[in-house]
Amino acid sequence: MGSRNGISTEKIEALAGYAKSPLFTDAEKVALEYADAITDTSRDVDDELFARLQRHYDDDTIAELTMIIAWENASSRFNRTFRIPSQGFWKP
């Protein structure tokens, strides 16, 4: 089982099914669900999801998490628009 920055290859490969995966903690699952809700423009972060997020993270951490997700979304859209290819940092 390989690792990238402390994250196992197995965990990265399981991301698509994170909600049902035993590899992720409840805190990680809610953070990933939050990222999905922010990223999917047809969804919203409802009060119930935000309340679950607050059970695991303080306000400063939620603000930082939100900023990182928003930055990655903006970066992804920018790169896609200008046809900037992946830099190959992750190779399964």
C-alpha cells in the first residue's frame, strides 16, 4: 500500500465511494460531502450538512476548508478553460 503525503493509495482510489468506505472517518466523510456540495453547482450546503460539519470542525477550520475547496474548484475550471493538462502529480 503506497502513500502520498500521508494518504494511502488505497484511500485515494476509494474516494469515489467514500460515503460507504470503512477507510474514511466520519469527519473525513462529512468534509468530502461538504466538498461535493460546494463543487456541484446544482446543490447547496443545507443546514443539516453544515451542522454535521460543525460537529467535527471549528469555525476557523471550516473557513479554511471552504477556501481550499473554492480555490481548487477555481483552479480546475481555469485549467480546463485554457486546456492546461494535469501536471502528473498523482499516478495510480
